[in-house]
Amino acid sequence: MVCVNPTRHQERAPFQTLVTVVGIDVGIKHVAVVSDGRRLQNQRPLASHLKKLGKLQRRLSKKQKTKDPETKRTVFSKNYEKQRLKVARKHQQIANIRRDIQHKFTTEVARTCGVIGIEDLNLLGMMANRKLSRAVADAAMGQLLQFLKTKVANAGGDVFIASRWFPSTKRCCGCGHVKKRMPLKHRTYRCQNCELVIDRDVNAACNLACFATDMLRQLHA
């Protein structure tokens, strides 16, 4: 039988995570990959409606518009205004499809996860890449992260943002080994140290989950 002295100072128990902690990696093919296995597929609403949108915009460019000789202002015809509204409605439809999908996903994550780790993104730098700019805009990663921050905060959770220099993609989530390079074309992470083979997006999400756990431990230290 072990006797415990009630007057003796007891050491504080080590930190234990009482809430669900996940990491979320965002990208183009999958807008979001959660460390628990959930994925948000990029529906590419702009790409799927691009042909129709281009047709409407070409019709708009052919509508009559004149310049007032006195005020020097451009005067648009009624047909121009009607066509402009059609183009605006198509843009709104594309935005609504994207927002609806992201709202549903972020609401589910905010309800089921108390602590989330995400990575700060250089979206302006990504948009400067002429080969990726349209795909980056179609994915609307910045909008997704903003929805996530707002909804998690409203639910009483915490969002920890890792620096854009955090090696979430290059680091092995199994042993912590960091690769020197991890080109975008390599979709599978193969660790040379512990021989772990894992999807690169899942690996990044797991590293962000570990980052969030460390930040939460420091917060409650």
C-alpha cells in the first residue's frame, strides 16, 4: 500500500491535449488537406465556366459605346449594360460556387477541431507566377484561410500560423529529417532517413499539426 502525504506539494501533470489538434495544408490540386485524412477537392469553378464566360465577354466587347464630345465621357448603350449584367452574373455564380464549398468545409472543421495549424502563404508571389496565377486564383486559398480563422475563433478554438519559411513540405513527419529540396512535381514524400513514404500534402499537414501542438504546449506552460 502506497501512502500519499496530502500536505506534500504535488508536481504539475505534464501538458495533455484535450482538444482535437489538426494541421491543414492548402494547395491547388486539393484546396485543403487535413492531417486526419479529410480533403477538399478543388472544384475549379472558374476553369469549368471559362468557356461560357469568355463568350459573354466577347459579346460585351462588340456592344456599342460612344464618347460624348462635350464631357469626354464614354456613353454605353442599353444593350451594353444588359450584356455587362450577364457577365457580372456569371462572375457571381462562379464566386458563389467557390464560397459555398469552402463555407461547408470550414464549418465542419471548426465544429470538429479545437486547434488548427496552418501555414502563412505568399499569395502575391504565387499570383506572380504566370503559369499558376489562374489556378491559384481559382483555388481562392486566401479566402479559405480567412473563413477558417473566423469560424474557429467563433467556436472558441485556436489557429496557429506557421511562418512561410516553416519546412512543412520538406520535413519528415516521422523522424523530423529535413530535405534540401522538394520540387512541386514530387507528389510523394520519401524520407531517406527513416524510409517513410507518404503523400506530400498529408506529410505537410501532419507537420503543421505538430507545430500547433507545440504552440499549444507553450501557451499552457
